Amino acid sequence: MRLARVDTPNGPRPAVQAADGWHIVDDLLAPDPVETGEVVALDATLLAPVEPRVVVGIAHNKALREHVLPIQAWLKSTRTVIGPGVPIAARRDLGQVNIEGELAVVIGRPAWRVSIEDAFDVVLGYTIANDVTSMDRVPIDERNFEPKAGRGYTPLGPWIETEVADPEAIDMLVRVNGELRAASNTARLQSTVAESIAYATSWLELDAGDVIMTGAPATFVPVEPGDLIELDFPGIGTLSNPVAEERS
């Protein structure tokens, strides 16, 4: 099942995808969303599929397992979240800007001290995250506040896919201006998706709609204003955003 937030004349509305369009529902995060009877066209503008109160990033998810570092989490401001098609405002005064394609876990219910074995029981579904980073600030701020706090630095979308066969084996393709620039798989994450969920909830209680970005296993690419970024995760969808130059 695909869950989304669509832009309508009446404002953002939660919806479930069907053959004839997006069916508006009362609550996207409910265990059984109730349809209101309203239907929006399939080509409607999609917004970020959730408005999380918390976005957790997982660090030290390196692609090369011989360089293993302990799992570590950090928080990213929800003010950086944007939806598909919205420009990323690249900070040109701070040096190189990278995009990072990541699998994003959307939590479906209160999650506190969840075990690895039970990790997927608290998941509503999965979407795609673009963890944009001003790379030259990383050595200056290891807590990731400065490098990851730009406008539009967390595109999410295009929707939440609730039926994923194996989140630990999702292909991750990164295209810039139509050219394939990186190809990886969640199997290459140092910390598994389940381990990431268990670790994050061992320190912070999460709730429905919160997001865990599980890391970038060699899915990071430098970009410039004018580039079009497409993160294609087969089985989930494609998240596309242009890169623009930040203006005051």
C-alpha cells in the first residue's frame, strides 16, 4: 500500500493510492485509515509523505565493512524536510554540497527500547530520504548541526511504501541529470535497518510519523545548482529534486 500527502485546493490531505487516483483518508498514520470518499488524480502534486516530529540520522553506516565503527545516531531538524520536486537550496558559501540517498524508515506506533528481533513491528513503511550535506562543515561540527541544517536539506518521498519484501536488500540508484552516479544496496549498510531502529529507540522514544534515515552506503554524490537529483529505489519509488543556489 502506498500512503502519501497530496496537495489539494483544500490544503494538504493524507491519501492512499488506488487505481483511479489518490483516495483521501482521515489519518495517514492510523492502523486502518478510513477513506472520506474524496479522490484526487494520480498526477496530483505530492508533498513530503509525513511531517515528522523527529528525524534521526544513523552515522558510521560505511559501505566498507572492514572499516567498522560503532553505530551512532544524530538528530536533523524537521525544518529541513521538503517534498518531491521542491528545490534544494545549496549553500554556496560553505564549499562542497553532497546529496546522500538513504532508505528512510517511517515509524508507525510508539517505539521505545525495541529489540532487533521486533524492530520491524514498529514500522509503518519506507520512503526515500536525501540527506543533503555541506561537506566542508563536517570536520568543524561533528554533531552534524551545521553541515545538515540548510534549507531543503532533507527531501522525503515520494510516498510511504508499506509492503517491502526485504528492507535489508533494497537497491539504491542515484542519478544526476539522468546519469547514473552511484548504485548500492541497503545490504551494504554497516548497521542493518533493524539494528538502526533498535539503536535509535534505545536512546529516544519515537512515535508514529517519526523518521529514521538509515545511512548512505556509497550513495553520496557532489552536486551543483542546476542539477536534477533522482533517487531511484526499486520497490519503493523515485524521489526527484532540483538543486538551486541558496538566496537570502
